[in-house]
Amino acid sequence: MNSQTNEYRFLYTGIFALNYFVQGINQSIFAVVIPVYLLEILPTVDLGALSFMLSFVLMPFILKIIYGILSDKVKFKKIGRRKPWIIGPASFSGLMWIVIAVLLTINPLSAMTIFTYAGFLTILGIAMADTAMDGFILDICPKNLLGRTTGTVWAVRSIGIIIGGPLILLILLANIVDFKVVLIGLGITTIIFSFFSLKVRHKQYPERVPIIQNLKEMFKKAENWKVYFFSLFMAIVDGVIFVFLALFILIKLGLIAAEGATTSSLTSAFNLYPVQAFIAFLTGIGVFVGAILGGQVADKISRRVSFIIRTLLTSGALALLLIPLSVQFAWVYLIFAILVGSSSGWSNSAFSAISSQYAQKYPQAPSTYFSVCTSFVNLGSQLGLIFTGMIFRTVSGITTSVLIIYAVVFLSMIILSNIAIIPFALLKRKNYEISLESGRTKEEIKPSKLLKI
């Protein structure tokens, strides 16, 4: 094992994972907990205002390339170029949660306005810290550990997003603690975890970082555009999976009535939400397991093999949802939910291992490169939602059969996810397979028979 690998400690992955986990909860609380809280304390909730709040609050993630440039370019001699952009913005976000809790105590009827504008500032800090954390991993993590490291932190972050909000809401429904206490606790935790990054050893870089020159090269090379389109199609069904999966299972369990594009609850929200939270929990377990295994395969066997398994797993998991089961056996779909979650987690690991290795080809600006890739990931997720929504509306206009509608949607998702095969096949293997890099010793290269696949 090379000296760089020896310098990287497992503790660092743990510190990164803690920060990603709390970042995931910060996002989940807006999507899951706050809408329910608003319904509880306000006389009426305007759905248009709620939709604006959610889109406005998450807007800072669109600008990740700017944060990537900042964390690549601006640095401090004693603590490096990443830690200031992790600790500063994360601490700001933590303080904003405390401010929000105070404002809600003073004027609870202004909750929508408070969450909209203070929430934007909170997520702005989270997005900046998230981008700097990505860059920190790229700075110090050896290539032969990239898949496992990024797979682990992606898994933990996904757990925070998928399970964090539902668990908090269940705690609130049980009247264990007050909502404002939860916000203060989340703020303090966000701040404390960010300071753990001081324990991670950082690298020293030259004073001058030619960002413009690096950007030109990133967008000029055809090989990079293959990576960007690969990133887009790897994520094109991610948003769709979690939007449609829980709804589909609730319909099959007989808890929601559906005819065409219209749905209605057959039980109270209090009875419905624990089931939805349980589905999210099972999906989260799948995400965690898939991400961990995907990273292990990417590092220890082959990045190509990891991608092939991801493609088969995603197609297979979605195909299982096409099996028509009666209400009596609908619980089997819960098992399928775990497999769907694992396909998403594995996809994240396969993407991260490949895009991270490409990002390390720009040692002066890896955060900028990776933020470009994640911008295409976010674009892919949004396009997937748009395409699938169009398909859903079109098919539901032709038939009212829920089985046919969801069958077409899931088949469309399989096709969309498999388009990633095209840009992946065009990538040069020597750019993402560790064993094919020039200059590596025989001791560092441990070829596997699966590399021939």
C-alpha cells in the first residue's frame, strides 16, 4: 500500500460521514417536517406558498460550482483551503436554526415567511459546507479508497435525507420534545460536527490557483463532457424513485385509493404517516447497503464491474415492481423497496468513484470539477422528474388503470437509467480504473478476473 494510503485514516471517513449525515437531516427537515408543522400551527396553508418555500430554500444547491471555486481558490495557511469553508458556513447554518427557533417563539404566525427566507440562508451554509467537504475528500483520499470513502459518506448522507425527517416527525407526533427544541439541537449538532474537521490532516497547496485556466480545460475537453453526461443519466431516476415508490406501495397496501392520476387517502394521516415512514426506513437501509457495497466493488474489483452491477440492479429492482400482487401479498413490495433503495445507493457509489477520480486529475481545483459533475446530477434528477411526470399525465389521460400507468412509468425509468451506458462506454478506462493507470507498481495493482468483464 502506498504512503498516501497510510496517511489517510478511517477516522477521517467517520468525521466526513457525521457531517454529511447532519447535512442530510438539514435538507430532510424542510421536505418532511416543516410542511406538517405549518399545517399544525397555521389556520390555513397556501400550497403555492409552500411550493415556493421548498424550491426557494433549496435553490443554493444550484450554485455549487461557485462554492467549489471559492473553496479551491481561497485558503488560510494554518488550516488549509477546505476547513474554513466547512466550519464557517456550517456554523452559520447552525446559528440560523437557533434564530429560527427564537423567531417562531416570538411570532409563530409568520412561520411561512421565517422558514422561507431564514431557511434559504440556512441551506446556503449547508450547500457551501457540503461542497467544501466534497473537495476535502478529493484532496486527501487515495484513489484506491475513493469508492469506499465516497460510497460511505453518500450512504450516510442519504440516510439523513431519507430517514432524518420522518424520525423527527414521529418524535414530534409522540410529543416527546417541542419542535423549537429540535431546531436548536439540530443547530448545535451542525456546528459541533463541523469543528470535527479540524482533526483531519490537510495538504498544502501553491498560493496561486489558476481557476479560469482549469475551468477552460474542464469544459473544453470532450472526455470531461462524457463524464458530465454520465453524471446526468446516472441520476435521472433518483428523484423519481423516491417520489413514486412510497405512493405506489401505499396504493398496493390498500391505504390509498387511486384512479388514473387521482389519489385519496383511505385512512387518517396519523395512521398513514407511520407506514410511509417505515417505507422510507426500509428504502434508507437499502441505500446504505447499496452504497457501501458499491464502493467496495469499485475499489477492490473494478469501477466497470461496479457500474455493470448498478445497471443490472436498478433495472431488476424496478422490474420487480411490475409484478402484480394482491393486497394480501402486498407486503412483498416492502422487500422490493429495499432493493430499489440499494440500487440508488449503488448508483451513487459507482458515480462518485468514477467522477472523483476524474476530479483528482485537477489537483488544484478538484472541488470545482466535482461540483460541475454534481450540477449535472441535479439537472438529471430534475429532468427525470419532468419526463416521468409528462409520461404519468399522458398515460393517465389514456387509461385509469393504476397497474398500467405505473407499469409504463417504471419501464420508462428503466430505459432512462440505462442511457447512462452510452456515455460510460465512451469513457477511457485508463482514466477511471486504478489498475490501468501508468506509473503504478505491481504491489499497488491487484488485477481481478472480473476486470475482463
